[in-house]
Amino acid sequence: MENKKVALITGITGQDGSYLAEFLIEKGYEVHGLMRRSSSFNTARIEHLYLDEWVRDMKKARLVNLHWADMTDSSSLIRVISKIRPTEIYNLAAQSHVKVSFDVPEYTADTDANGVLRLLEAVRIAGLADTCRIYQASTSELYGKVQEVPQSETTPFYPRSPYAVAKLYGFWIMKNYRESYNMFCCNGILFNHESERRGETFVTRKITLAAARIAQGYQDKLYLGNLNSLRDWGYAKDYIECMWLILQQPEPDDFVIATGEYHTVREFATLAFKEVGIELEWRGEGVDEKGYDKKTGKPLVEVDPKYFRPAEVDQLLGNPAKAKEKLGWNPQKTSFPDLVKIMVQHDMKFVKKLFLKAQMDKENAE
């Protein structure tokens, strides 16, 4: 069993972590994940992959092994890494919400910056510096106030949020340990990537859920921030393949993971509502701009300044040429319209199921 591949995924309960776990299991990996202790489980995205004590009598194989640990606690990281001795680590754990990072900057820094350092030191302390390959989920937010368009691996960074600044430290400490200790440390500079598993507070999922609720009569209006923000949006399920490919290369390196095309928040909303049979007509400018149902004339989308960032990032467009050439990765596997369609179709079913359950619960309570 010398060639057995053992993967550790931090952030396994998130969007990317759940897809990556599925991907690695299909490739025959022994998969482990870190999970923070909390008062309620947040394992909905991976419940189909693991079995806890309360369902072991179902006699199904455990596909994922979960361990209590935290990126802010060195001892837990050292304990888990020393125990399972991974051959590959995918660090996806983070306080990943940009706007929230302005509210909790110290926590964001402790998790997203110092957490990377703790992980690297845990690998060294466990004696795995020469054998373990490490992937760091970096971010397009590093480019912030963009210095050139599109952004590549050589574009200067200009972070514009506590989240981005913390991630900048994570990026450079990975490079530093690669050069100082000859560790196999790689950064994947991920541009925005979405899916039906995206958290509901992120703008894309917020839009697709709202479109589904409005179409089914459960919501009246959607409030958004900057409609002109340009983002390079890809499908998360495609991006995790690139993460894996990065760690399969003969030498460690850093890569931009992006589609190479961008769209506005307005475009995303227009496509999402079109998918539920509503054609939006945009009128007005700035904070007064609204999206009207062309058929009824009813305003369905409005701008609310409370969703503006203190320091806005307007234009993110990645250049995936290096990943395409060196990794053989296809950044256009899922098109932008198909991505929106996948998310909306999921949320139409999700919303219907949610409100049917609420109705049944209400009837049972009466």
C-alpha cells in the first residue's frame, strides 16, 4: 500500500470541499476532512459521503473520514496530520465572504492568513515536508484594484479587503515555504466559481434563489449591490479538477483558475430570471436602477446601497492560458448560461420542496 494516496481537505463541508471529496473518492483516494466543532452540524453538502455513529446500523461504507480541528488551533492540525499522514492536502478552509471580512477582520486574518502558516508548520512537525503536496485556495480578490486586464500569474496584486489581504499572506507564505524548505506548495488563484451548492449569502446564489421564489410567489423583490461589477464566473465542479491537476505536476507552481470571460451582476440576474420565464427590463441609473418584469411592469430587482463594499472591486477577468497549456485543463467546460441554468433549475426544485415541507409542518401542528 506504499502508493496509496491519502488526501486531507480543509473546508470539506463547503461548496468546493464537497465536490473535491467526491472527485477524489472516484479516483480511489482515502479522503479525510477537517470539521469545526459547532452547536449544529453544517455537513449537508457531504452527508451522502460519510456516516456518523447514529447511522452506522445502515451498514454502508464510510467514504469520508471527518476529524475535529480548526485552522486557528495548531495542536489540532498537528494531531490530525500526524495521525493520517496525508500525501496531498487541499486547504480550502477560510472565512470566505469578502463583505463579512470588513466586520470580522481579525478573525479573517487569523483563519485565512495565520491558518495557512499553522498548516504548513503542522506538515513540517509531522515530518511530511518532503512527501506531502499542498494546494492553497488563493483568490482573484488578490488583484483587487486591478493593474491590468486580464489578470494572469504575473499581474501585480492590489488587495481591497481584509479577506484579500489575509489571502495575500497565505499566497506568499506558500511560496516562501516552497523556496525555503523545498516543499511542494502550490497556489491556485481561483476566480469566482459558483454552483447549486454555493452559500445562500453569495450574490449568485442569492439571485437564483430569489428568481425561484419570485417565480413561485414566495418573494416580491430582490435587492442587490453594484450591478456593474464584472466577474469571471465558472462552475465549481469544473474548478476542483484543476486543483487536483495542479498537485499532479512534476514541479510545484502557481496557476490562475478562471474561464477567461466576464459578466456583470446585471447579466447574471437577467439570465436567472429568464430561466424562470421572466424577462427583465432595466431602467434608471446608479442606486435608482431597477429591473422590471417586462410583462407586468412590476419592479422585481432594486439596488440597495447597504450591499456596496467599502472598497469596491469592479473588474476581475482571469487569463487561464497557463492552466490550459501546462495542465491540459478546459476552462470552458461549462458555459456561463449553462452555469446559471444549473443553479436556477436546482433552486426551483429546492424552493418548491422547502415550502411544501413548511406547509406540511404547519398542517401537522394544527
